[in-house]
Amino acid sequence: MVTPQPTDPDAPTLVLWDIDHTLIETRGVGRAIYDRAFPAATGRSLEKLAQIAGRTELDIMSESLRVNGIEPTDTAVQRLAAALVQGHEDARDELATTGRALPGAAEALQTLAAIPHVHQGVLTGNLREVARIKVEVFGLDRYLDLESSAYGDDHTDRAELVAIAQRRAKEHTGTTFDNDHTVLIGDTVNDVKAALVAGVRVVAVATGKSDAEVLRGAGAVNVLPELTQVERVIEMLTCSRSTSGPR
């Protein structure tokens, strides 16, 4: 394991946020939208939904089509993606009244947005337009650069999204964010694994289905119970190499 060492507190740092169960929770609205979107796209009811947590939407859609007896061709996947985007657009009010931003999420984003060298984007399994709708509904988009981000329709492999986000951030800001100054914040084992495989730092938040022990077991050294401890988030962001992942 690499011993954490202080890093330059003023070095540009790219912070990539997961969305579901890290910043927000839909409280069942997301599943309801899937139940409505699937027959709209395929003409069949959704009998079984693929496992969702920590996966990219491309992966989820393909498996969901397959386990419901539909070949996941490009056309079938594109139709389902379009139906999911429209479903979230139509459900903005439902999402706002039933779902919520998680405790401390807005405050953490706002605090980090005030730090000049921190640049915040998202790294999410959600489709790009679904991610936009979700953060807009809860007023979180004002703190996030959705161009310096990566989404579940960019690649099936979550770890590959890290390099995509870094490249987009460089294109959008003119700043190169190396692995030591890129931090992924998420709530699932797959978030932790993606960071370790990509060679970037990770802060795990135990606000999803994985508790702190499970997240540490996956390789996360920096684990928070929730985002209300904003000062701890900042402390973790200013500590270099705190995981044993590949460089």
C-alpha cells in the first residue's frame, strides 16, 4: 500500500462525482421510469431488470434486453435509451417530489465549487441526458461541468470513463488533470474498482447499498458515512495516493 503524502494544495484537481446514491436518490422513480420506457421501446413489458448498482447504462440496457428475450442490437439499445431519456424528461416533477438530494450533497458541491483549483464533473453510469435531468431537477447542475464528465453511454466499462472525463476536462478547460489529481467519489464497489483500475484516487461514500466495511474491502481507504462531513471531503481531496490501486 502506498503511504499518503501531502500534495500541492493549489494543484488543479478534477473531482468526478457519481450521481445515484452519492448525490441523489430517486426513491423508486428510476425503476418506475424503466418499467414505462421498456414497453415503449420494445412493445414488451419489463419482466426482469438487470442489476443496476455501479454499472453503465449501456451494460444495463443490453443485459435487460437480453434477459427479456430481445437481441440487444444497436437499434434496440438506441430505442431503449431514447425512451429512458424521454421518460426522465416526462417525470421531472415526479422525481422532484419523490426523490431527493442526499444530505450534504449540495453543501459539498457548493463548498468545493468555491475552491479555485477544484474542477467538478460527473462520472456516472447514467445516460448523458438522464444525468443532466437528474442534477437539474435537484439544482446541483450549477456546481458541475457536465462537459468535463463521462457517462454510461460513452463506454460499457466504468473504468474507461475516467480517461474520457480527463480528456474532456482538458479540452474544456485547457488544464491537464493527471491521475494523482483526479478523484472519483462514489458509493459502490464498482466505483472503487473503476478508480483503482484507472489509477486515480477514490473517496467512497457509504450512502448506497454497500456499507463502509464493504467499500474498504474493495480497496477504498478514504470512506465517508455521508457527505455532511464537508471538511473531511476536502481533507481527503488534498491527500495524494491513498489507495493501493495501480499507478
